[in-house]
Amino acid sequence: MTGTTSPSASAFMVNAFWLSSPGLTAVFDAIEPVGRIRVVGGAVRNAILGEAISDIDLATEAEPHEVAAAAQKAGIRVHETGIEHGTLTLVADRIAYEVTTLREDVSTDGRRATVRFTRDWSLDAERRDFTMNALYLDRYGRGLDTVGGYADCLARRVRFIGDADQRIVEDHLRILRFFRFNAAYGRGPLDPAGLDATRRHKARIADLAAERICHEVMRIVVAQNAGNVLGLIGAEGFLDGFLPGPYNVDAYRALAGLERRAGREPTPALAIAALLNFDEAAFQSAADALKFSRRDRARALDAMAASRGMPPLSVPQTHALLYEHGTEAFVDGLLVGAARGADIIDLPHLVTAARQWRRPRLPVSGTDLLEQGGAPGPELGERLAHLEKVWRQSDFMLDKAHLLAIDRQLRQPKD
Ligand code: ATP
Ligand code: MG
């Protein structure tokens, strides 16, 4: 069967400049001879909403071996990393496109699905999660909607396709995806049917791998409108055992706002620390439960440590804090400090100064000191440490000659 559309399918149009980009054009040209191919998922949704797109996923009637052969024939590089799920990555004009053969679910167990290929676009749509994520676009911007997703997308309504309970039982990650897409694209109250289903099945989140939960949580906290959704997640205990609530949503909002005003997107690990009211013990146990990377854990702990010195009371103290913590933790500490209520009047100026700061280097080395006498070993370490302390206290002003003079003075035999 070749069914392109179900009887209820409806059409829409989208004008997106990237549809005629050289890479995507090359992909369409290469694959169309072996099967219809359309853009699907996030790129379509974001184009409708007028938001930036991250990557372009495509769906096609052609089977993976046909896609691979057609792409290779057209001189497009093919990576077969996801081939067992029907996905190939095509690199055209140095951009990666994921091309997946239309699929339907054969069986699901809450964590993974067994699929089979189909040529029916409405079956492929039905195995996706939310109506706004199941929209297709051909190369001319002509849309295909078999699930009523276009109207939902325009209304920013995140609605499960089909029966919400069943969709969550099939894949428990969809509970968190429901919150993520609401946080990122939703408007108004959450869809009651979806919300009630997530409530009924919230215990199933614990069946998921911690890394997958962590990945979703980190994407929720950086979403534009995460505040209300996070309040709900915390108050209703959706992440008990991982990130227990209730959360300090005010601190979270304050920090996210400060980060955006400082010209950057919210940092997931810092956002999570804010939700936990910057309580280091609570943060540590959440980081354990969610299997944070070493980097993410250190990022938040360093920020919380640096924030205790904020605001710096003088220029030399600013330099000392920068020297102790480094630029990243200093700026993080400033923002965390401000979110915690520290009165930092000249925040933008301090952020700029920190970004321009270059770490000074102690102007003397062990070799320099040995030339003045003494032997390598712990004693030399102490001499260096002492000079570094004096140098720091001088606001890093003392030069090599001064420091060597101080060392000589200290080494003079006392009588
Ligand atoms: P983003 O901009 O965040 O990448 P996206 O919609 O592209 O958003 P992905 O997680 O990249 O999200 O997934 C791509 C598409 O695959 C989704 O739009 C959706 O149609 C489908 N999808 C992904 N994960 C699931 C899932 N767990 N259940 C059902 N469909 C899913
Ligand atoms: Mg995507």
C-alpha cells in the first residue's frame, strides 16, 4: 500500500528559508527518486512557531538500504550509526541530516520499542509523542498533518497523540517529554488529559535509566517557560528519589533571568542548584541520583563556593576571587550570589571585567629561587608558597626583582 495520507489528513503551508538550503536540496534531490521524503519533528514545529531550529530530521518511504544507495550515488556521505532503527545520517554541504524510514511500533515495553518499516505516513505520525511533533513538510513547504497537530502547534498546546495513558505506558520518558515540550513551547494551562495521565503514571519514571532522566531534566530547566512546570514537578513529587521538591522556583527564575541578562542561556547544573535552594548537600545527592557528569557537578559546586565571596568589596578583592576561582566560577558565583539576594550593584561591569581578566603568573619560579641558594624539596615549596601569598596580597603587583629580594631577606641568617 502506498497510502500517503489518512482520510482525515489536512494540509498547511510553511515558509522556511532553510527548506531551499543547498544541503537539504541535495538530500531531497538524491532520495526523491527512491521514495517520498519530508522534514518532520522539531524543525517543522519550530518553523510554524517562528522559532530557531536546531537540526533537521527527515522521514521517507524509502528503506535504509535504498536511502544509502541513493545518497552514495549522489555523492552524499552516509553514516550508518542508527541503521538498526531505520535511521541514516546524511552529510550534505557539511550539514548532518537524519533520514529515518517511516516506522510503526510492533511492541513496546516502556523503555524501547520494536518497530517495522511502513509506507504509511499516518502510522509513522501515530507512533510519535505529541501532535505538534508529528507534522511533515515537503521541500516546497507543503505540510502534512494526520493528527491535528497544526492547530495544536499554533495554539501552543502540547497534546499526546491518541490515548495519553497508553502512550506513557509505551514509553515512560514521555512523562518528562510532556513537561519539557510544555516548558519550551506551551502556553496556558497544561492539557488536562495529558497532565492527569502523567500523574497516574509518575512512579514509572523510576524505571528509566538515570542518565535519560538527567538528560530530560537538563533540557527542561533551560526551557523558556520552565518556571510553572518546574513548580508543578516539584510540588507533586514527580522526581522524588532524583530531584526531590518542593523547589525554590523564585531562585530558579531569578538565576535564569540573570544568566539571560548576562548574555547567556541558563546553565543546567546551576539551574538545578537554584531549584534546590543552593543547598549543597541536596545538590550532591541529586547529582548522585541523576549521575551528573563530573564537569556539571563541579560547575555548580564551584559556583556556590565562589558565590560566598560575593559581592567583592574592592578591585583587589575582585582580582583575588578571580585568581582563586577562575573566570567561569567567578561569573557563575556572581550570578548565583545575585540570585541568592547579594546586593551586586555593578553586576554587568563585573561580568565584563571578569571576562577580560587574564590570570597573572607568579613572576618567579623554583629555578629562580634555587639560584639564590637552598635545595629542591619541601623547603623550596614553602618559599614559593610564601612568595605567592605576598604577591597575591600586593594585588599581583610585585615583580620578579621585588619577590627575589623578599626571598633573599628571609633566607638571611638571623643573628
Ligand atoms: P528538539 O528541537 O528538542 O530536538 P524534537 O521534536 O526534534 O525537538 P527530538 O527528541 O529530537 O525532539 O525527537 C525528534 C522527533 O522524534 C520528535 O519530534 C517526535 O516526533 C519523535 N520522538 C522523539 N522521541 C520520542 C518519544 N520518546 N516518543 C515518541 N516520539 C518521539
Ligand atoms: Mg530534534
